[in-house]
Amino acid sequence: MEKMVMIIYNEAIEDEIMEILEDKNYSYTKIAGIFGKGRSSGMHLGDDIWPGRNNILFVGCTTEESKNLISKIKLLRKKLAKEGLKAFTFKIEDFT
């Protein structure tokens, strides 16, 4: 593993995100039910006033896999526009 892709997304698009990961059988770690505010998606605080929550996925992969994953996330983001979807890539410095 060389890269870590962090995907933050609205829980409403869980199925679409999982389809992307299952396509290449990526391994991941998921943190569910987080709260936050995005520029285009608004507040998600899981209450009656600000409904909805976000999830975070961490995907460890090769550089090529990370490029492929980011490309698919960009396409999905363009398609869903305001649903709340971001992805970041980090270099893995150490792995055990």
C-alpha cells in the first residue's frame, strides 16, 4: 500500500459508494454517523433541524488504484452534485 484515500459522504449515497468499492474489491475501514457541514451539502447533525449524517471511508491502496478510485468519485460527485461527497489522498509513510 502506498496511498490512503479518505472518502467523506452523505449516508444517503451509501449504495453508490459501495458499488464503487465492490467493483475492484477494495478493502476499507468505515466510520459511520459523523456530523459536519459542507459548502454545497449543508449541515448534517442527525437531528430534526439538521437531519442526515455523513460517513468516512479509509481505503488503503496502490497509487494506480487511488487514481482509479478518485476518478470514479469525481464522476459520482458530478452526477450527484449537492449530496455531499469529498475524497482526499494521502501518502502512506509507514505500514505494519
